Amino acid sequence: MMLVEETQVPEAALPIGALKDHLLLGSGFTESDLQDPVLVSFLRAALAAIEGRTSKALISRGFLMTLDRWASCEGQRLPVAPVQAVTEVTVVDAYGSATTIDPGAYRLQKDAFEPRLRPAGTSLPGVPTGGSVEIRFDAGYGATFDAVPADLRQAVLMLAAHYYEYRSDTALSQGCMPFGVTSLIARYRPVRMGLGA
């Protein structure tokens, strides 16, 4: 499986002003926007880290998932949530010839943790030997940062501020995330079931 973001979060959707307020940076000076490129990079890093930990797309954008076979012909789990729409399903044969599947042949099963592509009939279309299937879909809470749930918005600002404050510190261990951020995102993390569950 390969997942690619086909569109990037636009800079206009990033809460640069909110991060400045969170950091208590001065405003009203002619040089007040000099920090903006640095703040944008920390916001993008914080978004990516939180999305990686929660398997959620916070701000809406397009994704392309490529598979060489279905996990099950009865439905395919999509790797990020919330999925708003499946925009295209294409089957590609071993020679690279692509066939777009009729949207009436499948449906989106929305779910906060495990959205799925389901067949409209008994099974999803077959994938040729040596071929692949491409699923294009839109995922995210909304087009603006304000559409993101409040606790996830706060987590993004706190993590971006943490990156900003410790931008020169290389001693932190890999994957270190402040406790306040991890507690805010805990309920959004995918539930892993053990054996026998």
C-alpha cells in the first residue's frame, strides 16, 4: 500500500496568528511578519506529527492510495479519517492501462476511526494479476483550521510552540511529545485490539 497526499494544506489555512498569540509574540511592529516562515514550518511539522499519531487528516485535502490487491473483496479500510468522499477508483492492469470504475459500484462507509470502501453489490472489482487499484479520496475535518475539533487545535498549537521553543535542542529522544499534547490527542488515536478481542 502506498498513500500520497495529492494536495497540500494551503498556507492560508494554517493558524499563524493563533500561534503568535499562543507564543505571546509582539504584534503591531513593521517586522512582525519576519517569523512567519519559521512559524509555518513548525505548524506544518506539528500537523504532520499529530496526524501521524492519530491517523486523522486535520485540514481537508486529497489523497491517493495505491494497492496491488484488496485486503478483502467485501471492503477496503482507508488509512486516514475522517473521509468525506471517495472521488475515484481506478483499476490499472499489468501494462498500465487504466479503467475508471463506475461510482455506482462502490460506496463510502464513514467511520471516525476506520472508514471503508465497500462494494455496492457483493464484492469490489477485481484487480488484475500484476496490476493495481488506485483510490482517490478527500479526507479532513474541513477546509479551515477552525473546522478541526477544539482539543486537536489546541494540541497543534501546543506542539508547534514546543517545536518553536526548543528549536535548537537536539537532545530530546526520537518521538518525544509533550504530555499535554499526548493527553489531548489520546481519544483520537486508533484503538489496537489484542489477541482474543
